[in-house]
Amino acid sequence: MKKYLIEIEIPLSIHIEKKVQELVTYGFDIDNNFKPKKLKVSLNQNTHHTFIIKALVKERDVSKCKVIPYVKNCWSLYDIIPFKK
């Protein structure tokens, strides 16, 4: 399993915890120590919230990110960040 940051966009009327639990049904292991971070950059700020959550995802489940309608993006996290010297 690898660590990922997952960007989700949900309507204002839906609570973030509901969508986080829904991701668990897709096989994502949500990091409960990382509280969902609300972003202030949503294009649809009047109708939607955008959040970043952290999860462990199996390699075979990463492709599910592309088919979940409210997932907008996901980024793999590395323990060591490579820098050019």
C-alpha cells in the first residue's frame, strides 16, 4: 500500500465524513490522524467544498480514483522527496 493525498469535491449539503466513509468502501484506508483539509480554491465555492484527505491505497485500487465522481485528483506521497543537486 502507498500513501496518497486525495482531492475530493462535494456539494455543500453533504457532510465530509459521509464521503470519507464512502471511500473506505472502495478499499481506501483513511488516515484518521490526518483531518480532512478544506481548500479555499474551489471553482464552485457557492455550491461545493473541496477537501484533501490522506489514505493508504493498494496499487490495484489507485485506478478507482479516476472513476469515483467526486474524486478530482490524487497524488502519491513518498517518504523521501528527491531533490536535484
